[in-house]
Amino acid sequence: MLRPDHCLRFRSPPAITGVPVPAPTFFPALSPIAGPRRQLRGALRPLRARPALLIVRASASMDAAVARAPEMAQREVARALAAEAEARLGPRLLPSAVPADVAEFRNGAGNAVGSLGVRRGAPGSSIDFMMQSSLHCKVPNGAIDITSILIFLNASTDAPHFLMELIQGSPTSIVVVLDLLPRKDLALHPEYLQKYYENTQLDKQRGKIYELPQTRPYLSPSLFVRSAVSPTAISVSIDCGQGGESALEEIIRGQLAMVAKEVLQIWLDNCADSTTEMEETERMCLVKRDNTVRSKSIEVDLTANLPRMFDPDVSSRVIAEIRKAFGVQES
Amino acid sequence: MLRPDHCLRFRSPPAITGVPVPAPTFFPALSPIAGPRRQLRGALRPLRARPALLIVRASASMDAAVARAPEMAQREVARALAAEAEARLGPRLLPSAVPADVAEFRNGAGNAVGSLGVRRGAPGSSIDFMMQSSLHCKVPNGAIDITSILIFLNASTDAPHFLMELIQGSPTSIVVVLDLLPRKDLALHPEYLQKYYENTQLDKQRGKIYELPQTRPYLSPSLFVRSAVSPTAISVSIDCGQGGESALEEIIRGQLAMVAKEVLQIWLDNCADSTTEMEETERMCLVKRDNTVRSKSIEVDLTANLPRMFDPDVSSRVIAEIRKAFGVQES
């Protein structure tokens, strides 16, 4: 999805410092403080993330318009992952029904392009929707690339949703959020925690990313977001430092792709086919919780940020489709 | 409270590596993986925490028996904090009623001492209990010192509990857990999150600790524990490295003491005097959640670990008092 930091400013001088600004779309944008600062004796001081000021609706003096989002490792990995999910889910997903001018869209100045795909679950399926999105936005000195895959389940099951977001503001660093989003209060339902998070050994997958020396924890400035993710959530910035382009590419295509595939597999094996017998009060609570999480992420996210990257008519069209998928009413 | 890692072994050769084993008492013991490992070019490789094997019920060849827990910065800080809480809560706390042989207790071999104080809330008070505990255990090459303060509220309010635990296995490193433990599902109750965590600016306090270069996030291996803490929880290991004894002491007496005092103040101002109007179903849910959190921490914690540090008669006496305070039945 399409949601850079709310610190994005328009028509201001560009001043990009530190780790790129855009934050995971599903999660409200934030000053991307990517973890404890380190003073490292003799070592390279890691980039400290600060909100960046970016011109994203550029003047005509910008480079030639972007035709489409460039091929890069994050898009390949996301594409492969989405293909795997779609192959497994098969007829349980309806074809994408977004209008053509939302399936592919661009900024009038030509420096930003995006795509959105929304496949609703077929009748009787436990899938609510599968959403894929991609954004590429040229900025002075580089570009922002955001790719995301969300697979949300409906109220016929209480199993976790699937979420992956990759936000890259430079060739040498990326923010990764990969999680099975819980739909119940874990402290009240330890059996749910055990079923979906302990028995599946999800934390081992988390460990494989966190043990990479280039990672730092990425802590959302939004307390709500921190509350919404699971205790096994992967939320990191991976920074390979100056000259680390191929190192990052290797990580994205290697360890990250492998872990993302494993996490998706766990979700497909344990959640995608799940249905849950529920008392009516339980189901009402589940629906209420789902709606709170959806509306607080949508409303904080998209409505604040998407219009900053795209012209009003474009952003409102895209937002409308996303709201429709999430089932969140226009406020 | 008194709960080192479940990896403690008895009557095995000592082999202490890395960061000390004992884990926050309230939270189940674990292999203390204190955060992402770092390969730092030219810098000191940070200690990677691994479970340690310790002899804690020593043979007679150990050093002379410990008379009492030694004075050290963590105890001073905890003492000052407890005094502040008690002064403010005043007559809302009854005097401590633990038997003398639980108020102070020791290991038969003489290498471990502990103390426990439990003050119940006065009738009509929103305080359930205030618990303070201290443990000192000599081990080969050093000692383990654990100090904790818990102030739990009862069902007349849904405000968060107060928790601080300091676990120190060497003069140069310490694990700190400091939190206002939420009692409601934050994703379902964003207004609760806003009231107790956003409006109070608790995250600023967290930031003051996390910005210290010697800190690394401390992630409990217990997924339940990770789910039980708040999104503003301070959970860190602070490691000042070889020769860093006075640096650590300075941090404990300085930044840590200051932040702990601020967090306690926030709790005293916003939670301690709170009462909440609740529907009966809400109150039942609160009580059920409270009991789940209490029993899963007690049962995983104490019963596994306390007997490893103290003789059976001592540990069972102490456990019984703690269970009584928490209102958790003998299983």
C-alpha cells in the first residue's frame, strides 16, 4: 500500500537524512526510529532514522516521467510470494475487480506510479480479501519503493491475517514488516497463542531475520500498531551501509525471501483453511476487534499520506478501493 | 522475585557464558537473547546471551555463607522507588504480613539469601497488593542479584499494574524490565491505550533508556510474556562491557533511576487512584484476564525455578506466600 511518513512535505526543499521515511503502509506512518542508537567503538555509526522531507509531487524540472515501477529484488520476492499464495488459494479468490485506473495509477507530474490488486474471497471462503500493492516514487537523490501483500480472513474464522510490507528508500536499506496478525487478545487466550504462534514455531523464523548483523528492530511510533502485531512479528530495518547494494539484494533474495516463504507457508497450513466455531458474543467481539484494527490503520494511514504522493483524484480513487476492501466506511 | 532461567542446573560443573541467565521474575525464564546480534566493524562484539549453567545449591567448598544481600546500586534504586510508592499510597497499604521466615530467607548452604515483602491493599482500596523482593545468590565467579517491585490493582479499576524487575548477573550488565502492565486488550480498546499510554507520554520514558548506547532490546523467549507487556514497556539489557562497572553503576543511579521514578510517578498519578465503572461482563473479563496473566507467570516462573535456588522447605514457603498474594491456587 501507499503510505509514506506523515512528515512528508510538499513543495519544500528536499532534505533526506538517514533511513528513508516511508513507513509500513498497514501501520501508521512514523518517524522511523529503527531501534536503539549505537555508539560503536571504531565501527561505522549506524544511520539514525529521522523523518525526511521529500518533494513527491515534483515540478516539471524533475527527471523524465516514470513509465512503470522498476524491477527490483523486493518486487520479485513479493511477486513470487503472491503467486504462491494465489496458487494455493486457487478458486477461493475471485479475480481482482479494481477499476483499471486503480489497478495502475500514476502521479500527474510523472514521478510516481502505483498498482493495486484486490481479490475478494469467493462466497463460502474464509478469505475476506487478498490485497497486493506496489508504489514507486522518484525523489531527489533516489526513489521510494513500497510493496505489500495482505491476506485478510473473514468472521468465519478467528485465525490470524497475513501481512508483509517492504519499504525501501535507498538501494542499501529496507524496512520489513512480516507478521501473522492476531485477531484475539493473546493474554486472555493463551490457547490461541499456543495454537498459532507457539506450535507453529514462528519465532524461529523471526530469529533468522533478527540474527542478521545488518538488522535493527523497527519500532512503530504508533502504539496502536505495536499493540496490533503479534509477539513473533518481524519488524526490522536492514541497513547494509554505504556500498552495500549487492549485500542488501542478496539478503532480500536470500534470507528474507526464504523466511517470507516459510511464514506464508505456516499461514497457508494453519490459518487459510481454518474455520472456527464461535458463540455469537465471541464472533461479535472478533468483528469489533477486526473493525477497530482496520479502521485505525486505514484512517491513520491512507487518508493522511496517499494524497501527498498522488493527485487528489488519483489518491481518492485508490483510497476508495482500499476502504471498500477493508470494509471501512468513508468517514 | 526469585526466578532464574530454567536452564539452571544443579550439581553440574559451572560454565557461565555471556549475559547472566536469570530472567525477569514476573516473566518466565528464558534463554536471554537480548536482541539482534551485531557484527560491528572494529568494535567490540557484544556479548551474546546464552543460557548459563550454574551451581546454585553449592557444596561446602563455596565461599563463606552470605549474611545478607549486599548493598548495590539496583537495591538502592529499588528501595528509593518503593519508599516513594509507599509514602504516596500511605494508609491504602496494610503492613506486610508475610511470616518472618519468608520476610528473610536463605539457602541451607549459605550462598543465597532473599527477602519478600507483601503489603495487601486496605479494604476499599484499589490496590490489590504491593510486593517487593530481593535475591542474592553467590555463584562461581560472581553473583546473581534480582530486585523487583510489583504493585497490582484489584477489580475495582481496570488501570494498569506497575512492574519493575532488575536482574544483574555481573557488575557490568543488567536486565531491566519496567512497565505499566495493561489489563485490557489494547487493539480492541484504543481509548484505554490512549488514556494510559499515549496521553501519559510513557514512550518518551522508554526512549530515554533505549537511546543509551549500551542497551539492547531484551526479548522474552516466552511469547505469553511478550503479549502481556505494554507497547511502551522498557525491556532491555544494559551491558557496559569489560571494565564497565562504574559506567553501569552511573547508569543505574542516573538515567535508570530517573526513568523508573518518572514511570512510577505516571502510574501513581494516573492509575493508583483510579476506579472504573464497569458492566458486570466487563468486570468478569477483566478478572479472567488478570487471573490468566497471573497464573501463567507464576506457574511458569516460580514453581520451576525457585526450588533450584533454595532448599525445598524454604522455596515452598516463599512460593506459598507469593501465590497467596497473587490469588493463584496451588495447582
